[in-house]
Amino acid sequence: MIKIGITGGIGSGKSVVASLLALSGIPVYIADEESKWLTNNSPVIHEKLTALFGPKIYTDEGLNKKLLASHIFNNPEQLQQVNQIIHPEVNRHFSAWVERQTSPLCAIESAILFESGFYKVVDVSVMVYAPKELRIERVSGRDSASKEEIERRINSQMPDEEKKERSDYVVYNDNKQALIPQVRKLIEHLLL
């Protein structure tokens, strides 16, 4: 089975590409959704985050996101500690998920494919690229965030040029090149 890693910056359209793969019958693991689920349901993550931040890090509703954010905001060391707790569990969960798949291809969508180390468990990495201004337009349309806030989020991510360099394939979601033929060509190429 060939494992595809899909990445791209905020507003690039990686979720659209993931949806196109899913519509083509390729199972897709959405790392962001799964990590949120695991953060609330994994005994390993629960135990380690509680050991790191104390019992108030979880409420009856689940993870206390505001408290966690207050610990990791502007604190790279604690952010790294949290990532070292969550990323290995997501990786294990993804590997177990892959074992249950029966198609010749499967994929993981992750904004932080390279930063998290998830690229090490995939066979092929695909970056979804869109120009910065188009990404800002897309995100402001869906999140009602300010341009400054969106730019701050973009600047906190790995630069597009670095993602392009590290990726095996680039899919252009720039409103100039049709997306479906690019995804179809990628699938055909991987199935050769």
C-alpha cells in the first residue's frame, strides 16, 4: 500500500485535495481531527499532559484548550513538549488505521507533515500550493479572521518554498490550473 502525505499552508486547499482523493475511493486520515479526538480520548496523552500541566488541563468536557494555549503560547519549549506527547500517539493511531485499509493507496492530511515527522511514515509527500494573497482571501472568507491574524498564522508555518523543496509532488490550487486533472494524474502515476 502506498501512503500519501498531503500538506500545505493554511488556506492552500489541502482539505479539498484530500476530499478529491476520498471521492476517488482513497481512504484519507485527517490528522488534525484525529489528534483532537486522541487528545481527549487517549489515556497516554491524558496521563502525560496531566503530568506536565496538572489535573486542571482536563475538564469534564475534555481538554482545557484555553489553559493549554496559555501554557504553550510564546513558550516554544512547552509547545515542543506537548508535540512530543501528541505526535507519537497520532503516528501510532495512523499506523494502526493504515493496517485496516485495503485499497492500494491511502493518505494522511496534515498541515505539519514535515514539522511533526509524519513525512517519515508516508511513501510520497504532496504539497498543495496556493499564492499567499489567495490563501488570505480564502481563510478570511471562512474564519472571519483579520488579515494580520491570518498572516501571523501563515508566518508561523513552514515556508511554502521549503515545503515545495521537501515534497515529491506539488498540486497547484491557484484558481488557474484545474485541480481535478492534477489529482487524477497523481493517482494514476502512483498506481503505475
